[in-house]
Amino acid sequence: MESKRINCLACKHYYITWDPKFPKGCRAHQFKTNHLPSLQVFRASGRPCLAFEKKDRLTHSSDGRRV
């Protein structure tokens, strides 16, 4: 079985926290960690993160406005 690594930076549930000891967080699983949340999920369950949802990317016009 091939395991694909989940990129938390592309997930809409990923966020940066203000906690220096646990700077990365996952809103879907409601925890903070010092590693990527998907890695913590894999270590705990042995399965890839099932909460991954691709982030909607904002695009900017040439004058800097969000489109």
C-alpha cells in the first residue's frame, strides 16, 4: 500500500499559533503541535490524515486587490 504524505500547508484547517512551543495547529482535529499536524495524526493512528481539504487560494489583481 502506497502512502502519500499530506501537505498541511495546503490544507484549509492548518494554522500558525502564537504558542512558541506548539507553533502549528489543526482546526479539524483541534490540536497544536511542534511538527506538521498530518505527521502527528499518522504517528498516532498509522493512517494518513482524513480531514485534509485543499485550501482555496486567493488571487490578486495587478493593482494588489483580492479577486
